[in-house]
Amino acid sequence: GHNIIRTLLTPHSLTKEKLEKAAAEWKLQFSHLRKPFTAVILGGTAKGIRFDARDMQKIAEIANQIGHGGSVLITTSRRTDLSLLPMLEQSL
């Protein structure tokens, strides 16, 4: 119908200018870190699957292997057990 809009991606308010500005700001924040960057999105316990200290240790081992002397950048989720983060930080 005439009132249907088809999109290729999710509608959003980002523009090329906004993305370029954000990229410049983040570039400054990461400028002191060694490259290459390895990004890790860290989840947590969900639907009966436990995420514990052994899992965190394994993640640290893998991150160190694939980090290749660069910087490992980690973001957590609301499910991440924050008490496990010091162990992760010490292992990297």
C-alpha cells in the first residue's frame, strides 16, 4: 500500500556526520592503546546456563591468544557477574 515504507536496515537517527564525529571522539580515547584491538562482548548466566570463574578464565586465555600483543577491549552485559571482572583484568 501507499502507507508502507520498506527499509534495508533498522530505522535510526544516525547520520554520516554524527558517525564521523563519534569516530573522532573514540579515536582519541583509544589512541594510547596498542593495536590491533580485539573486542570481546561479555555475557553472563542465562536460562540455566552458568557463567562462572572457570568460564572467565577460559575467556582470558582465549583473549590473550588472539590479542597478538594488542589491546583487548571488553564490554559487559547486565548479566555479567561483576565480581569476576578483577580475575579477568589480572589475567589479561
